[in-house]
Amino acid sequence: MSSETYEIIELSNGDVALRRAGHKEDPLVRIHFSDESLNFLREHKIAIARAMLEAGIEAVQDLSAIEPEPFEEEDVDIAEHTIH
């Protein structure tokens, strides 16, 4: 992301979102917490969403510092896998 200013907002449906400051367009990211999560988080919902967004921004910044590896196609057997 650039050096633009971003703001964390709460949408009318209760989701937390990140958007460019001063812009009314669709947010760049939305976070939706389940009812179960909201019961657990209570008044800390915004703080947790902020931590999640900051971690995401940091991850993007780290990715931009990594040189992508060349892509090589290979024959792969396609199968379903459960990832835990």
C-alpha cells in the first residue's frame, strides 16, 4: 500500500472496514465477526479488527520486498485435501 491515509470504520451492518480516508467508495477490506466471536470480544471488536488490519498491511509490505520466484508448470495430481 502507498503512503495514503486510511481509516478504520464500522459499517451499518456491524462489520469493520478499512478504506481510504475521506473516500466514500467501497472499503478495501471488510471484517465480519460471527455472533459467537462478538459475544467473546464484546467491546474489544475494534481493537481486534485494527490488529488484524495492521498485520495484513505489514504482510503486504513484507511481500513487496520479496522478489517473486519464476513460475514453472509441473504435472500435479489434483486431489482434495483438508487444511487445518
